[in-house]
Amino acid sequence: MDAFFQALNGLLTFSHMSFLIGGVLLGLCVGILPGLGGIVGMTILLPVIYGMDPHDAFALLIGMVAVIPTSDTFPSVMMGIPGSSASQATIMDGFPLAKKGEAARALGAAFTASLIGGLIGAAVLTLIIPIARPLVLAFGSPELFMLALLGMSMVGVLSGDKPIKGILAAGLGLMIGAVGDAPAVTEYRYTFEIDYLMDGIPLVIVGLGLFAFPEIIDLLIKGRAISEKTELGKGWLDGVKDALKNKFLILRCSIIGVIVGFLPGLGGSVVDWIAYGHVVQTSKDRSRFGKGDIRGVLAPESANNAKEGGGLIPTFLFGIPGSGSMAVFLGGLLILGIQPGPSMLTDDIDLVYTAIWSLALANVFGAGFSILLSKPITRLTLVPFNYLAPFMILIITFASYQATQSWGDLIALIGMGILGWLMKQYSWPRPAALIGYVLAGNLETYLFISVQRYGFDWFGRPGVIILGLIIIGSIVASVAYTQKIKKAGRPGGQNAA
């Protein structure tokens, strides 16, 4: 407790607060630009922190880590373009709300959910630190494989009333994820002797190609603004009320975010889809999902902010990053001379609690700034899209080129964009393909390690059995709901496109 309150005193100094707010503002700028995300933002900061005071640099890093999952909501809601890998599921209902002229409401709900999720993540991080070590070590490769399989089970939910198309789309995503070097054996797959494909197709290109490219083409063809109405409609205050009304949903999804965040190797790319699948599965009326249901915004936004608190646990205790942005954050700690590991709980416990306080405060600042910016920024949805299109094309081209900084990035973007546009035109579920891509590496790697290390004995591990029952229950519930709505004679599921 002494270390806990000592960290609070250090947090309230002018120097720490200045750098924390500076990190928050930088994170807002990076998050608003679609396709960049935490990895690019953190990479920009690394050269800056050389020679800085460790506590000031630490505040700068935490400020950016905390706020990017909040600010990347802007492009996801307003333009249907994933702000980063952690805000892909927000598009499903956030963008339809913007088309209805309710972008401000969607953003208000998202930022409130992000604030609550971030605070819950910081609180759980505080409580779990004394028992985090055995919890993290309890998850071996078999359990991580089952968690990845749980993510794949969401395909049925996200496919609405088109389960066969959903399974095929997920298979296509798995094939795209298999491009490049195999994680288990030393061989290359689907490269066609093209050097660029040896490292696989980057996530940012797949995300932008499947979602951003088709939306830009459609809006240019229609020749109108993003919003189908001439007024903004309900404001951000209505979104805040929506968040408070669904407080238990936010609490559940925040816990999901923390759990996924502290499991090393699972990454943050899938947490929003798991949360989105959860809210769809647990809702009695699913007919509005994909068409502008505010719950489809609240669930992923609360989860992706809470995951940052969970992601700091393996990063601090074992030096194992849980996501790409945490990997760069780990590099920043090493630059500052901070050695992550179990010793941090004894030698640098004040630094751990400083991170917790900073994370909580950065979420407050980030949500506050974002809400202040939401009304003027949402006015862009009323501007004819042919004026915005050149800027958006420039941004997604720049974001794609940052993946490997080669011409192959741009060619891959066009290829994935054409695929995404065709999938949208023929009503194939793009989210299912994206989930297949994101989980392809985890599924193959963890299955290979599990079989090599345990043979087939790993099927009897308690964690594997529990997760297997959850997966079966999830699939059974989804099938039962589909049969129920068919008998009722009304359309079900969400808009798969």
C-alpha cells in the first residue's frame, strides 16, 4: 500500500502530468488516422525517449498506449475504416449508425465505454498483481489453442443467417493467414516465388483492404455524403446515456478484454471480435446487429480498452508482450534501462503502480478530449464524399505503405481491396474472413507445440476441457437461436457485409 500511494504522489507532479498529457495528445493524433494504430505510434516515440528521465518517458509511453484504443474509434465509426486492429468490430454497428446520422451518439457511447473499460482494466491490474504469476503460468499452449478456437467459434455468430458462407469465408481467411513462412516447419507457402509474400500479408493491409477499400468505392459510386441524413441527429450525450444503460454489458466485456489482454501471444486483434460475438450471443433480439445497434459499439470498445491493463501483466512480469503495441512498449522499457520480470514486483513495484495510476488517468484524459472533439469531427459525415475521398485514399495508402515500406504493400492493398469489394457485393461475411486471418498463426503454432510437447494427452487438461465446453455451448446456443428465428418466420442475424 505504501508503494501504491507513493506512486500516486509521483503521478501528481507537474513533470509527470505534462508528459502523460503529451502522450495522450500524440495518441489521439495517431488513433484518428486510420490504419496506423499503437505499433506505429509507439515506434514513433522510441527515438524520442532516448536520454529522457525514465519516469517522464514512462508517462509518455503509457499516455499513448492508453488512448490509441479510444481515438481509433473515429475512423471506424465515421468512415467504416478500421482505425487499428483493435477497432475492427466497431465498424459493424458504428458505421451504420453514422449512415443514419447518429455518428455523435455512437462516438459518445464508444468513448464512455472506453473510459469505463480502461478504468476496469487498471483496477483489475491493481488487484491481480499479487496473484498474476500463477495465473499466467497456468495457460500453456493447449489452453491458448482452445482460446484461439473460441475466437473461431464466433464465425457462426458473425455470419448471421449465412453459416455456410461464414465458414467458407473463415477458411479463406485462414488461407490468407497461411501465406509466407510456416511457424512450425521451415518452408514457405503460397508465395509463388514472390519475395514480398515470404513474410505474409500484413494485418493492416488485410483490414484496410477488406473494410476501407469497399466502403470508399461504394460511397464514390453513390456520390453522396457518408450520412444519409442532412443533420447530425442525436448527440454524444445520448451515447453516454446508452453506455450507462448497458453498464453490465460493459462490465462483462471489460472483463473479457482483461482476460484476453493478459494471455501472452493471443494479442489484441481478436479481443473486439470476441466481445462482439459475446454481445450478439447473449442478446434476445439480434435482428438489429450490423444495422446500427448501439450495443455493437459498446461491447468491443469497452473490451479493447480494458485489454491494455491486462496486457501490462505479462509484459511487466515476464517480459512477454501480449500484442504488437506491447512488444514496442517492451522495447521502450529496455531503452529506459527497466528490466521486466518477476523482480519488478519487488525492486520496481513503485513503477508498476505508477503505470496503473497513469493508465487510469490517461483513459480519463483520452475519453474527455475525444468527447470534446466528437461533435466537430462528426460534421465530416455531412460533407459530400467526393471531397473526402482523395484524403482518405492518401491516408490508407500511407498506412499500408508503412507495413513493410515496399511497393508490394500497395499491390497487396489493391488485391485485398478487390476481394473485399467482391465479398461485400455478394454478401459474404468479411468479419469471418478477418477472424480466420487473425487467428491462423495462433491456431497452427499452438496446436503444433501442444502435439509435440504433450502428444494427445493435452485433451485431458482441465483448462482445455472447460474451454471446450464453452465452445460447444456457444455453437449450440447459436444454432438453437437460428432455428428459433426460422420457425418464427422472421429474418435473423446481423448484416453479414
